Amino acid sequence: MANTIGSPVQMRLEAASFCNLRCPLCATTQGHVHQGAVGGGFLRLEDFRKLLDDNPGLERIGLSNTGEIFLNPALLSILELAHERGVELVADANLNKVRPEVLEGLVKYQFRWLVCALDGASEETYSIYRVRGKFANVINNIRKVNELKQHYRSPFPELVWKFIIFGHNEHELLVAREMARELDMEFYPVLNRDPNFSPVRDPEAVRAATGLSVTSTDEYEALHGQSFLEIYCHQLWDNPQINWDGKVLGCCVNSWGDFGDNAFRDGLRASVNTEQIVYARKMLRGRAPPREDIPCTRCGVYEGMRKRGQWLERGARHTVKLIYWDFCSRILRWLPERARRTVKLLYWDFYRRTRRWLPAFVRGAGR
Ligand SMILES: C[S@@+](CC[C@H](N)C(=O)[O-])C[C@H]1O[C@@H](n2cnc3c(N)ncnc32)[C@H](O)[C@@H]1O
Ligand code: SF4
């Protein structure tokens, strides 16, 4: 597997690095984000337009990283432009504060997937982690999106209820799952990445409620012999993270350094293939020693790999995924705009209806 990549078909592009909440474990709350390479800012419409103009092969963009996308004042125009160009948008958000016209824009411009952070099923429990957040506001916004979806007869955005499992909210897992069903949301329980903050109290009950085989990152690491965060290293190849100002961060874990070029100024393909990022890919695969100027050298995930002498594996699954994305995007590019959108909608509708029957190996390649 090569350490240079082709022109990305999907990427991550931070829309806003500010947030209205103060979740205690979040790097943005702790101040690391604004003091580091990310800085404080919003994606600008002109930069987004240039990126789409220069990269007609882009199919999907993830807009969230360290902040709350709904704080970006240009978001509505960004949604509209992406829709015009047939580029799918996805994001994680806390959804506490959304302007009515932006809520409508999510439906009107067919935002693909919105993952809503909802770690609890009541105001009291939710606000323990989502400091400054209001459970009722999030639920109200979700209900409004559902009404708009009915009004526009649209299945988009698909809504996901993301429940980070803590000791203080595990008793609400089943109620939350039921609420998600009523709100037509996919329920997505995930592990808290810091096992020292509000750890799970009854792992067996959590396993039964979620169907997960592990209930903490410690258990995950003991079972798999690798860091829970190692999956994000693959973003350097498959889904590179670009900052709101065009800096190349590589993955969503890195907020302290960048890889040299600027994706808006120097071109996307060139900037995700600088000497530094190609070197980082070699380092992660254990084929080059650490180097001072490479952000990965200062990352705990890389340090763990070095300590264990166990490197990132880029197996057949990743190669198949890249070839598949490349193949689909080449075909889609030949179609006129309208046909392109219809084909995509039919494909996603088919995928949405059938994915629960797919083997986990294939399903993992979706969202
Ligand atoms: C920094 S947030 C930015 C997006 C948005 N503001 C949100 O909270 O969903 C990026 C992701 O980190 C997740 N996150 C926050 N705290 C976490 C924790 N302790 N463990 C695992 N994921 C966490 C969020 O739910 C979100 O999916
Ligand atoms: S809502 Fe998201 S970005 Fe905001 S503080 Fe919480 S985790 Fe961080």
C-alpha cells in the first residue's frame, strides 16, 4: 500500500472550532485546541467554494472536528453550495442552538447524516457532561427536523443518537434507545475515551443494554492489544482532516501541529501528500523512525504503538475501500448533475434499508 494518496474523494473539513458547551473532557473546553495548530475560527464560504471548484471529484465532507458547526455564520450558504455541487455533508453536533433557517437548510439541502451528541435521556443526566447544554433544546430541534423532513418528504438528514456511555448515564441507556426509536433516529452507543472520568459501574448491564463486547477503552485495549484511538490514524489515508483555515492536520486527534501545506492555497491533493505527511504514514506503519517535525511523534497513540512495537496495519479492507470509492466517484463524475444526485439517493436509500443484514465487515465501510 502506497504512502501517497490520490485526490481525496472524502475528507474532513472543520466548519467551526468554537463551541457553546463546555464538556469537561473535550480538548476545546480544556483550551488545547485554541492554543495549538487549530486556533479559533470558522470555515469561510470563499475557501469552501474554491475547494469544491478545484476538486470536482470530492463526494463527501465531514464538517465537524473540534467545535460546533452550527456556530459558523456562513453555514447555510455552505450547505446550499455543497448541495448544488452534489457533495454530501455529514457532521457530529451538540444541536443546542440552531437558527430556524439552518434547521430548514439541513433538510432542504439534504444534509446526509447528523450525529447528535445526547449522553442521557433526561435533563439532569445529560447536563452532567454536556455542561451549558439543554436536553430539551436538542430534542426540540430534532422534532423540528423531523417535521421538516415530513414537509419536504425527504429522508435526509438521517439522524443518529450518539450516547457516550458513562457511569452517571448508563441507567438511561434503555430509555434513550426507546426515545431514539420514537424520534426515528439510529441509536449509537459509544465508549468514553477517558476511563478515569465517570467510569461504567455495571459493565454486564451495559453490555446487555448496548450489545457491545467491551464497556471501556481499557477493556478494548486489553482485548485488541491496541489503542481505541488507533482507528483515527487511518484518516491520514482515507479521510484526511483539514482545518477551517486550510491547514492539514491529517487526523481528528491532532490539534498541535500541521503537515506543511495549505489545502486551499496549495491544492488538496498536493497538501495531503507533502514530504511530512508521507513520512508520517511510513512512521505509523513502522517503516521510519520518529522525527521531531512530524506531529505524530508527539501523539499518545503513536507512542503506544512504539512501546508495543506494533504498527498500523493497512490491510486488504482499506485497499478495497479506496478502490471502491475511487470507482464510484469516477462513474458518478460522468453523469450530469441531476442524474448524479438521483443515483446517489437511490443508492443510499437501498443501503439504509438493507444495511442491517450486511456482514459487519462490509457495514463498517459505511458511515
Ligand atoms: C469535539 S466534538 C465536536 C462535535 C460536537 N460539538 C459534539 O460534541 O458532538 C467531536 C466528537 O467528540 C465526541 N466526544 C466528546 N467527548 C467525548 C468523550 N469523552 N469520549 C468520546 N467521545 C467524545 C463528541 O460527541 C463528538 O462526536
Ligand atoms: S459539545 Fe462537542 S465541541 Fe462542544 S465542548 Fe462538548 S465535545 Fe467539545
